[in-house]
Amino acid sequence: MPEQEILIQSVMETMVPKLVAEDIPLLYSLLNDVFPGVHYSQSAMEKLRCELRRVCEEMYLVYDESGLDNQNGSDGAVQLPGGNSGASLWVQKVLQLYQITCIHHGLMMVGPSGSGKSTAWRVLLKALERVEGVEGVAHVIDPKSISKESLYGCLDPNTREWSDGLFTHILRKIIDSIRGESFKRQWIIFDGDVDPEWVENLNSVLDDNKLLTLPNGERLSIPPNVRIMFEVQDLRYATLATVSRCGMVWFSDDVVSPELVMQHFLLQLQNVRIDEGEEEALGFGAATATTVPSSPSSSRHPSLIDDTPPTNVAVSASMQLQRDIASILTPFFAEGGLVARCLEYAKDLEHIMDFMPLRSLTSLFSILKQCTRSILAYNVTHPDFPMSLDKVESYVTKCLITGIIWSLCGDGKLHVREQLGSYIREITTVPMPPSGTPVIDYEVALSGEWQPWAQKVPVIEIETHKITSMDVVVPTLDTVRHEALLYMWLAEHRPMILCGPPGSGKTMTLFR
């Protein structure tokens, strides 16, 4: 390979991963000016790409290589990658991560939450294990959750006895190689802010010396099969001494688009039983497997998903129901569909917290999973007359409406939720509650009909001597509605934040 091509390849593989999207065209233009007509050939990595595709299929992730192969024009000039899809950008980041691991033993994955950092290294580690036949082991540490002594170790001032910390223990276990750890690919991932308070001790580890010096004077050499990784949101607290010793891959907001997240959810809903243990407890099992013909929903709802399992195969009734629900939801999750339009609209609304599409979508998925569980439970208790597909469609689509409002504007004030509900009423064909009443004042019954929350507010009688008691709770529309929402998210093991001023009923709602 000519020297100029080697030089360009080294610049591309080390500089492009760390650049923001706006600066990449400037680098390409500069390279074309300095090295006119020089042909740049990107590493093929065909085996790795093949295994990446397989791993993504197993994990129900969207994989797209479009535009990644050709980065040269007809005149030999270096060109920007042609892939514009989010999946293509994410695959490109995975390949860049692999190239950086080959160059540096210390590297940083920088980007906002939900940009695909964790999924990227997990997929890459699994794919490399299949390509090279070397087992990959990941050790994930949250450095901000433990003290510096718990991370590196401490020396007892009285007994002068040394105790290893978490990182030191992992490193020593790899070095001792009692179970063959030195023959495995070892990745130690620090998932948290790069704070000088704890990361300064790693500077000698990250440079060419590869030595960890402990307070007791002991030195541990980093084996060649170990990579030190940092998964961070930003480098606000990092020092130049640390950053300059590491390779870097930048994950921008657009690497993982909301459409990719939604397609991933639909793929999982189609192929993974929502909760196998709970379904078996409900009565689903191998005995319910049967040959289910293609449902009417398959033709009524065009699917985004290419690898839909063939019809007329032996599947359980629960899985067939999940596939029907996925087919019903597909048009709403399509690009430019109801969910995407509501996401764009919700960004401009007033929120108590910073609006994050991924967080909102995850909350929406939890609501839809609980909706699916409700249908499964109904079918188990009514085996002779399960819910018809028309009722399933009516129930699921209306649950989607209420789920969108609570997941996208649950951190907004009441008028904000009403505003989003009015917007949905204008753009959807799903039957809505009577005009003039807020959508959030209604819940969806299993029959697929809208029911006012006011009908579920119990009427209680308070004894005269208990009126002044602080323990008395008078149910209202809001308390009943919030309790139902909290129960739903708790059933899905979804973390929650109750936000509000003192006396707004947060503690009362939880302890009621």
C-alpha cells in the first residue's frame, strides 16, 4: 500500500470516530485538497460485519450497512459515507469502536444517554467472540457509586495489610489467570463520569507503560488482552491528561433514532414472549402450541418488519396474539406515523424535566406491554370465547393513545397533557372520547370502550370525629388515575420519579 494511502487510512480510522457530524465534511474536504486523487480503501471486515448482522438479528436490533462500503468517488477522491439511516450510522460506530480497540488499550465512548453506546460494545464483544473464537468478558463498573478506596484498594494503617478494591481485584484475577482469564478478551468498562478524583490513578494505566501503581508500592502490569473503556455522557470533568491517552468514539443524538427504537420494540413483541414465567403461570405453555393461520391483521396492517415469521407455523396462542398486536401497532410506529408526530410535537411543550425521546418511548412500551398482558390474562380466564381481533385492535389502539399522553407529557402540567390530547384528536382516526372533554379523563376498558375515570372514584363516608385526622384520604379523580398509572409501571418494574411541590400528594399516593 502506498505511503499516502496508509497515511490517509490512519487519519480516517483515528480522527473520524471522534468528530461531530458537522466537522466530518471539513476533514474529507481537507484530505481531498492535500491528497488529490489518492484512493482510500476502507477495511472490508467482511467476517465481522457478517457476525454483527447475526448478533443484531438475535437481539432484534435493526442492522443496515447501506452506504458504508464505498467511500471513494469515481475520481478516487475520498467521499462521505452514503448511508443516511440511523441504523447505518450505528453500524458505522460499532466498526469504528472495533478499529479503536485495535489501536488503543484505553478508549472512551462519549455521547448522550440512549445513543447506543452500551449496545454497541455488547454487540461488538459478542461478534468478535464468534469471529476469532476467543471468549469475551465484560466487567462493568459504576465508579461514582463507590469510594476511591473501594475502587482501587486501601492499606490498613494499623496492620499494614493491603485490601484490593473492585478494579484491582478484577485486574489481579486476570493476571493470575487461574481460570484462563488471560486467554479471554477482557473489557473493563467504567460507566459514569470521568472525574479526576478517581480517574487520575489510571493515567499510568492508559499510557504506554500500562502499569497500575498501588499505594502499597505494588505495580500491576496490564495484560495485552485487556481494554479499559469509559462510557460517559460528556467530558466536562475530564482532564487533558486522561483524554489525550485514550482513543475516542463519539455517539451523537442521531445515531439511534426513535424509529430504530420503535422497530426494536416491534421485533421483540413479535418474537419474544413478554414474560415467559408469568405466561406459564397464567396457563400458557407448550400445550397451547397450535397451528395458527395468517390473521386478518396481517393484510390489514402493512408491516415494517422484514423477518416476520412465516404463517401456518406452530406457534403458541400467546405469541400469535403478540404478533397480531405488533401488526396493529406497526402503522402508528412507522416513520411519520402517530407516535413520531407526537414526539415532535411534545418536544416543544413545557416539561418539568428535560425531554428525552428514549425515556418517553420506554415508558410507552411499558404501558403497551401491560396492555398486552391484560389481553393475555383475559384470554386465559375466558378460553372458550377469547377476545376477538376487532376488540383487540380497539383496545390496543386506545391504550396507545392514553400511553402516548402519559409517557410523553407525564412530566408536564395538566393543561400540557390536555394540549397533547387535543393534538392527537386532530391527527388520528382512532375513535376518541366525546369532544369537549380531556382524553386523560378517560380510561380504556377491556371491551375497547372509553370509560370516564370519574366512574371509578369511590364514594366514601367519613365519620365526624375523623374529619380532622391527617390520615384520612379522600379519593379524587387524580388519585385514582395516578394510582392506576403507578401500578402499571410498577408491574413492569419501571423506575419512577414523582415530582411535585411539598403537599402535592406524592407520599400519600405511594403509601395509599
